Amino acid sequence: MHMGIAQYSRRVRWFMAIAWLVILAKCVLVWWAIGHWNVPFHPLWVVGPTLVFAGLATLLWLAHTPD
């Protein structure tokens, strides 16, 4: 399996970078909000699955080879 971003256009790579920035901003915001408003569960219950599924989607995107 070859994983490389060189096969994608610059525009697609920028989109993926911006998507990751939005995901990370969401995680920081959730972590802050849960602590600020004393929500009775740990922020990793939200942040963990977000990062796992975003990582999985990114790996699938990188591993995809056009036919």
C-alpha cells in the first residue's frame, strides 16, 4: 500500500489541512466548554472518537488509489 499526498492536487491538500484545523479547533472548544460549564463527563468522550474517526478517514483518503 502506497500512502502519499503527492497524487492529490494542491487544492485538495489545502482542503484536508483546513479540515484538520477545524477538527482540532472543535476539540479545543469542546474541551474548554466541558471544563467551563462543569459537564459531568470527561472531554475525551467527545474528543477521542472525533480524532479517531478523523484519523481513519484521513488514512482511507491517503490509501486511496485512483483506478
